[in-house]
Amino acid sequence: MSCNLDIMLEFIKSKFLNYTNRVIIMIGILLIFHGSKVSSWNEVADGYKKLLERFFKNVEYGFLEYSKPTIKDAINTLAKKEDIDTIIVVPVFISEGTHYKRDIPKIIGMDNEGYISVDNKRVKIILTDALGVDERIALIIKEKVEKIANNLH
């Protein structure tokens, strides 16, 4: 009985690990920024890309307007990678406005089922919520305000 249990546990463990590895490898992350004519936007986007590459293998970013790469270019870069079948799109926006609800899905080219087609390959697109109200963001704001306030006197 113990031998069968060990074999079963090894089987379950191998299936879980294979599934976990598949999830990590098969997902692309697309960060979306508004964009600006000011070049420092690219530095910020590149900084977030590098931070997230600590956790995820395939990370790209695209801009809604003004800057390059465009959202379409960035999503195509991810979708063309052989090992990606799902792209999680993360708009780096505080709230969900017109860009979030209308413009981003249209630019990405999502169909009604939540897929895009690139080079005859269908890729699932999942759009995260906007950043919203989050205590961690409030703490960053607090830190920035305190830094200036402490230098006023």
C-alpha cells in the first residue's frame, strides 16, 4: 500500500509541476502605459518591465499614444513567441475609463471570445483590472508628500 501511495504522490507531484511550469512558460505579460511626448515615459516603462522580469519570463510594454512601442507592436511581439498561448494585459492606469474599456480592446484586436489572431495563431487575452484604490499606492503617495513636507521648514 505504501509503495502505491508513493507512486501516486510522485505522479500527482509530477503533474502539478508540469502544469505549473506550463503556466509560467505559456503566459506573456503586456504592460500598457498611456504614453507621452516626453521621453522619460520610456524609462519608466522599461523600469517596470525589468522589475516584472524578476517574476515572469515574457514581459513587454506598449503605449496607447505618442510613444513607441505601440500596444499593437508589443502584443504582436508576445503573440509571435512560440511558447505563449495567453497574454495578460495590465493597463498601468489608476481607474477604468474610456481608454480601458473601449480603446485598449479595440487596439489589441480582441474578438468576442477574448482572443487575437497573429500569424494564424490564436492567443487568449486577459485584461486585468485597473490599479484602483490600493493601500500600497497610498503609502507611496504618503512617502512622496512627506519627503517634500519635511523639506519645507
